[in-house]
Amino acid sequence: MTSYIIKDTIRDFKAKYGHLDGKSPQYQSTFQSLFKWELAMDNAIALAKPPHVDHYMNYVKKVNSDFESSLNTWFPSCCETLDKEDKILKEWYSHPNIPDFMSMTKQELIEVCKKIPPHPRLDASIQGVINCIEKCDKLLQYIKLVKDYYCISNGVFNPTKELAERIQRRNSNSMFVDSDMNTDWDFYEKVSAWLRPCELCDDPQLFFEGVDIQDVRQGVLGNCYFLAAVSNLAYRNPRIIKDMFKEYDTKQGKVIVRFWKDGKEVLVTIDDRLPFGGWGKVLGARSATVNEFWISLLEKAFAKFMGSYKLIGHGGQSDVAFCYLTGAPPASGLTVTPNSNQLDVWRFLMDVYKRGDVIFVYSPQNYKEIEKVSGIKEYHAYAILDLVKVEDEDKIHRLVKLMNPWGFMGSEFTKEQIKQNFSSLEWNGRYSDHSTEWTPRLIKRLSVEFKDDGVFWMCIEDFIHHWRDVKVNKFSQVYDSFY
């Protein structure tokens, strides 16, 4: 029996995606395209009767050959979309508090989008979904986005099927609940549920392969100052962060974390329930490793220590946060201007660094429009990780290594959104990633890695033009008390 690629393709297509029939417009349109080719072939086969058998069978072969030649120009992209839709369908969970978006008409979905309260962080994305539905119909990926945005704006619990089943299995009702925690919350994405690590994944761990600052992801809170302090501490001595956790009973969900105030230890007890949003993620800081929770629990303990998430989520000072984390008191800092003497600034930074103290910097509050494309975020806290003076090719390089705790790897934005809103979340001037100033010797000497991780280098000449406040903590004064 003769085998035709058209027939084989349709058979395999229906076997893999047939369950999407009636649920996905993409399935219907792709199947119709395949069916037209099959119909042309079947008509030719039906006409292949004496005395015109050879003529029509040659036409059948041509149709089959043309189909095979054209397949790679359109079919893979259709299958890619269907794979996404298949994944969405498998993970879809119909929660009783969520409207039945699957059964809504195209116009009803658009009306839901239009009724979502306006917000600067969501408006453009929601309008994009409306445009896609109008243009491409009810693709499951767009229905999922409507559901997500609805739940985000209304604070409705929106679990995946897997998460809902895990929560039911865990049955955490008997675990420790901290009734003293102030859960005041006033951020753009509302809390839809408070979930424990054991409900979020199968093998929750406080630390997974140690403390890595590049695992930290900032959530919806405006607490870059706190994450900069944590990042600086993790870079200097990750063991101190581990030692801050005096107790974590995973079975009971009880956590005790040590902070410092007025030179004395303060132990803060919390439960391990974390704020969960309609987007399907923990709303506070979290690790890039899905089953690691030290940063989420440290942030929650800090929120209780300071009063609430609300009180730590609208800006602050990194040197003050670092003092609470370690007991290292703030020291005299420096105000930098473009007119500052760069060698004087360099000597100040090096003196602090060589003492073993830690340094933070803040960008100006009112950035000029031309400076916003530099990649330095306006009025934002950064941690200084390293200072290096290197001679290379008869030139002296005085370089500062910094970290943005809200770099791309820690951001909710896509790369395209970063380009549209900030140009970059890393410095993109001299000595930035892929800058022509980097020589092979410098790259090797400083072990430079070019990736979107929020870590970057600047020369001292540019440093004085892009920073204003330099904050310092006397880490060397308390380090010996730890080790």
C-alpha cells in the first residue's frame, strides 16, 4: 500500500493534538490547512481510473511532494502553539471562585479585560491580550492570560491543577500559625492565598547548594535596599545568612530568625506561609531554585521585625537594613557629584573595602532623560561587591564591581519590556558586558562573565557621574563576633 506524507502527517497530528478539537482555534485552522491538501490528493486518486491512471497518479505525487516541501514553512510554528495550548489545558484548574473563562465567547473575554482596574504595570499587557484575541481568536494561551490578569487584579487564588492537588495532599491545617504577624499589604498585586513551601513543591529546602546571590528574585515589594543588603552579605560571608536561621521546623512550619537592634540579638518567630498571587508565584522575594526558600522566609521575618510587609515594601536604606541583619553599624559615607575628584572617591572606596567594611550606592532621584538609557535605575540601591586596580596595555583601570538586586535575572520583566522601559537593568556604558574596553587579559584577570545577572563593572570615571549617595557599614567591627 502506497504511503503518503499528507496522510501520515494528518494521522500523527490527530493522535497528538486531537484532544484540542473544539477547544483550540489553532487546532481547527491547522487541521483545515492539512485537510485541503488531503482533499486535493483524494480527488486526484478518485480520478485515477483508466485510461488516465498515470496522469492523475503523477498529479498525486506532485501534491504529496509540494506538501512535503511547504511543510517546514508553516507547520512547526503551528505545532509550537499547540504544544503551549496543550500544556495550558493540562495545568488548567477550574477554581469555584473563578469565572468559567473557557466557555466565554471572544467578546466576553474582551469585556472581562476591559473591566480590569487600570494599573501602570498591567495596562499595556492587558491591551496586548485584547489585540491578540481580536486578531487571533480564543487561543488557550490568551484565555490563560485573561484568567491570570483577572485573578491578579482581584486577589483571587489561581492555582494550577498540580498545585491544587498538592495543597489537598499536604493538609497543613495542623501546622503552626503565627497569629502575631501583621499581614498589611498595599501593593499592586493582591495576595490571593498564603501558602507554605510544602504546598508549593515536593521537596522544600531552606538552602539548596548553599547561598547564591544570583538566585535571588525580587517580588512586587519596593525593597531593593533590603535585597542589596542581603546580596552584599551573601557575597561577603554567606555563612552568616545560614546562621541567622536559628530554627526551621519543616513539619510544623515554624521559623526563628535572628536580627540585631541596638547591639543586641532579636529573635523573630514566624510561620512559613508566604504571600501568593494570582499570577501563580510567591509575591515576595524568592529563589530561582523552585524548592529553595531562605530568601522568602528571611524577607518575611524582616517584615515582622519591622512591622509588616507594607512597612518594608516602599523603600528604605541599605545600610540600616544591613545593620539589622548583622549588627554592623552604619558609618560615615560620601556624597558624590560629577565634580568630585575621582581619585579622592577611589581612595575612600578602597580604604573602606580594605578594612573589610561593606558599601552601598544609590543612584540620583531625578535622573536626566539622557542618563536613563545608561541602564542605571533611577533612585535605586546597588551593592558594591569588589574594587580592583589593574594595569593593562600601559593603562591603569580602576574598576568597581556592582550588583543590581533587580537585574534581569531577578526581574519579572521580559527582555523586550526591559528595553522598552529601562533600556537595560545593567550598566551599558564603558566596561559593561561586551564593552570594547574589555581586553582578553582583563577578562581573565577579573573572571568576567557576560550574562544578564545584574552584576556589572564600571570605571571610577563613570562612577562619579552616575551615583550620589555612598553608604557604609562597619562590617569589620562585628565580623570577629561571628567567627
